[in-house]
Amino acid sequence: MLFPTFDFGVFFLLVFAVSWWLLPRAEARKAFLVGASYFFYGYWDWRFCFLLLVSSLVNYAAGALLDGTRDTARRKIIVAVAVAMNLGVLAFFKYYGFFITSLNDLMFSLGLEREMPFLEIILPVGISFFTFQGISYVVDVYRGHVAATRSLLNILLYISFFPQLVAGPIVRASHFLPQIEARDGEGPKPDRILASLGLLLIVIGLFKKVILANYLATEMVDIVFFDPFFYGAFDLTLAIYGYTIQIYCDFSAYSDIAIGVAALLGYRFQRNFDQPYRSESIREFWRRWHISLSTWLRDYLYIPIGGGRGGVWKTRRNLMATMVLGGLWHGAAWNYVLWGFLHGAAMALENVLGWDKSQPRRALWKRVVAVAAVFHFLCLTFIIFRAENMTIAWDYLSGFADFETPSEFFSPFILGLLVVGFSLHFIPHRVTSAIERTFAGLPLPAQAVVLALAIVVIDACGPDGVAPFIYFQF
């Protein structure tokens, strides 16, 4: 079930009404939201609901076992087994084909003609996100950052809550569990929900997805990346600018809508994007892009393997390892590994040169140059990220030498999409806050009219069909 569809609109209206009607009965409300979340997830393929349930049960059991023992050695074994089980399921569904294909290629290159068995495995939607949420719960219980919940219902809702289930943000147990552990009559308060912010985020998300991301994809990006060999430098440049804007608008749109939907149900999620293309370094970019993943990698991978301890060279090694594994998280292919490696190498180089340090008094022209350099580095690495394979990526990069082929895609419409998409990163936060306050100050009927008109206009102006969100495949 996709957010910008009629089916989801009907589904959410029913969930919204029933969940607030059940507000005085906390356990019944949570049970209803769990059922709604499983229905939402099963809308793609009901069989994967069992995988979601198993993930919840494993992590609930691990938390309970950790809570029941103070023996250090036993606790280490419990958390290690739980993390291994989570990663094992993720590895099987996401990386089995990649591993077998790579192993077969290696064997053939060594002259060994025996082919390893290959299974056609369907990747469950959102498995990377709910797996990481389960791991964070178990590890945080082990570290003492969050108390193990005694309610299985709480874990079922935490792992499966439908707004962020299939494409994030990755919600921490320490942030979400306290919001759902209230007793009867102590849950979300209707007069305290951020309704105006939630509605505004949903509209902004729909605009970014339906108008900006979908048009850039269908009118230019998908066409060029299908076979970049036939296009010259100008169109290739436009297309990679387009994809860089598209992936931001697409992914941040999902986060906006997820945060907005959760807010309307009385729950608060933390921001997942913070104008990443205004970054002056790659390290700053990762503090602004997919914040829930970058902080997850920092807290559960980078710091445990040493972080910034042990000297500058170990710090750079740890940065490289974290980013390579972060690239592999995005998909089971060598181009994702290379993409992560390049980001890790850039962060390590910034560390060597001292460019990752905050420089608030840097001259304006230096800041502009830094932003332009970071943006174009991102564009180049996104070619590798977006290409179906390394051959297409190489064809794309080689095409920049062709300055003779005329442009097929340059138009005021495409240029306008690029300008609007890039400009979103430089709108001051006080402007969006002022818009929210203005919207919140309107009478409720007026808010409803504005929201309805915005949705109708966005739907009417968008291209035909509903494209899946890019991060569904991760």
C-alpha cells in the first residue's frame, strides 16, 4: 500500500477514527494499531507478516532474557545471539543471491566449473528498517539505555508501526516505547497532537514525491539511466542533477509523510532530513541525510568498532569500514559497496585535511565553493548508486566526454523542477515554522479546505500512475 493512493487514504481515515475512539483503552488501541500495521504490511504480500512477527518475538524474548539476568557473560551471549539472528535473516533475504553470484564468478575465474545452487528469493519490503529497529532495541536494553518492556504488544507495535515500517525513519525504542507504554487514559492527548504540523508535512511530502520526484524520474532520469550510451554530456549532467534531486525528494517525502501520519495518531518521530545539499563537507552531509540511519551506524557500528579512539589512522579506518557497510546496507551489489567506499574515503580525506571541523566564520565565497564541491561529489557517486550495474555506470561516466550530441531534455519545465528541488535546501527553518503557525491559526474547517485543495491540486498536476518510493528496495 503506497502513501499517495486512494487505498491508503481510506485506510488511514479508518485507522485515525478508530484509534482516537479507542484512546481511553490503551491496550485495545495498541492492539488495533498492530492489526492495522500488519494489514498495511500484508497488502504487498501477506506471507511476510510471519517474518515481521518472528522478528518481533525474537527481539521481545531477547529483551526479556536480558532483563532476567545480571550475569555479564550470559548477557553478552544473549545480545550476540539476538543480533546474529536479526542479521542472519536480513543476510538470507537480501544478500544470498549476491553472495552466490559472486562466489560462482570467483569459482569460474579460478577454473572451477561447479556452480553453486541459486534460489529465487523475494526481498520483503522494509526488512532493512525493521531489522535495524529490532537490533537497536536489544542493544539498548543490553546497554541499559532503555528498560526491557514486559508487554509483547508494545514490541509488536514498535517493530510494525505502519507509518515508518517500510522505508523509515528508523525509530529508536528509547524514543518510541515511552510514548506507547501509557496506561488507560494516559495515552496521546487530542489537544496536544501536532495536527497542523502533521498535515503540513503530509502535503509537503506529497508535493515532493508526486510532482518533483515523479516528474524528474519519468521525464528524464529513468530514460537516461536505461541506456546512457546514447546521450551526450549535457543530458547526462541534467539527468544526474535530476536524480540527485529526485532521490532526496522521494526519500524525504516518505519521511515527511511518515512523520506527519504518526503525528496525527499522537506520536512524535524525529526529523530524518535537514537540508542535506547545503552541506559543506561529506561528514556534514551524513549528519543531515537519512539522520536515523547515519546515527544508527554511528551508535551501533562506528563507536563499537572503536570510533574516534585509538589514534587518527584507526579513526579513518573505522570511518571507511562504517561507510562501506552502510553502502552494503543499501543493496546487495558491488556498486553500493563502491559508493560506500567513496563516501568513506572522502570522509577520511576530510579528516586528514581538517575539513570536517565546523568553521562558522568561513567567508561566504568559500562556503559556496564547499557546497558546490560536496554537491558535485554526491552527483558523481550517485551515478554509481543509481546505475543497474558497473557497465552502465562506466558508460555514463564515459559519456561526459561527448559535447557534440544535442540535448533532448533541456526545457523550462525540467529546469524549473531542478531549481525548486535544490531551493528547498536553502529555505530558512523560520519560514517553515511561520507557515505552520499560520496554518495552525486557521479555523479547523479552513484547515480542512486548504488541505483538500492542496491534495486535489497535487494529484491533478502529477503524472499518471503511482511510482513506488525508491527506498522500498532497500
